[in-house]
Amino acid sequence: MRKTALLCLVTFTLLLPLSSLHAQGRNIHFFGSYDRSFGNIIASVSSSLVDIQHDEVSKLKDGSVNQFEFGAFFNSFGVGVIHNSYAADATTTYQNNDMNNDGHLENGMLGDKLRLKFTGLEVLYKKAIFDSRFDVLWRMALGIQSYSIDKTFENSENNPSDYYQTLTGSIFTGLIGAGFDYRINKIVSIGIETSVLPGKYKKLKDKNSAGYIYEDNVSRLSTGLKLTLTL
């Protein structure tokens, strides 16, 4: 939370002198946008997992992305704050499966809820094409991405047992994206955008077992539609 507040403070400091320039030359345009995307984790699933676990993790590779940003453009160049979140849920039931490779067949269910949240500072560049209503937009952002996954393991065999685990962590990473915008009028634009966000974690911690360290790679590609308001 403190890191996010710091990023917002830095961006406000950058935008403050731009606002005074706007009053003078009116070359500064403030914007806010919302992007709804389809996200796909492009990292491969570990081949060491048993079939049921492999199927469960594979279901987490596709999720939904919500992205918000605000900032300002000075002619073709812009700066701002960007925040996006990735969410994916999965459930897999199994019957007569040897989950532990101990020769004992079991029945049960696996459940996972994966959440990724990225907040960062971004720089942007846009260029008009075809006519003044179409823009090509490029962006690069640096910031913090948090990771959280709630895992459930339910075993309904002769000795029923439920196991719950929550892994968390955060890394410093970057986002690169590009897209097209169509300006309906001076205020409203719609567009399409795609972006790549690396996410390799080497120090995920279990809330209930602090001594254990886990790894995961959730690098993802996101593509979706965007709505932008410009003042």
C-alpha cells in the first residue's frame, strides 16, 4: 500500500508543473482510461505435476484483466499512473486418483484463486495515422506487482482432510504495450490494446508456514478494449 501511494505521489509531482503549462499554452491534455482485457499466462505449466494438478494449473492460465490509468499528454508524449489486476479461478474434482504417488486411490477436489495486481508509473507516445481521429499508442511502465493465490485441497477418502494454503509475494517488473485509439470526439476515444507483463516470482511465502519458499512464473499477455476520456 505504501509503495502504491509513493507511485501516485511521484506522478502527481510530475503532473503538477504540466498543469501550469496547460494554463499557458493549452498543449497539455489530461486523460483517464479503462481497459477490459482477456489475459493469458504465457509461461508453461511444470511437467513435474501429476495429471490432475497439471489440469488445475492450466485452468489458471486464462483470466480477466481490468486496467485503469490516468495522466497527461504534452503533444505526443505522456506520463501517468497505471493499475491493472488479473483474476483467474479454477476447480478440479478427481475420483480414484493416486495424488501422492503412494499407490492409494483417492477422491477429492482442488481449488485455486489467483490474483495479480500491478501498479506503476508509465510513459506514453502516440502518433496520428490515416487522419486526425486515429492514433497509434505505445506505452512502457515500471512498478510493483503483487501475487496472491488461495489453494484448497479437499480429500473425501476414508480419512477426510481439508488443506488450505495462501501464497503471497511481490516483485518489481515492467509492462510494455501498444494499441490503436479512435477519437469519437474531443473527449471520448475507444480502442484496442495489447500488452506484455513479465511476472517471475522466486520468493513466494506461505502465510501458515513462513519457513517455506515457493516459485511461480505468471508472465502474461493481455488484449482487450479500452475507453478513454480526455480533457
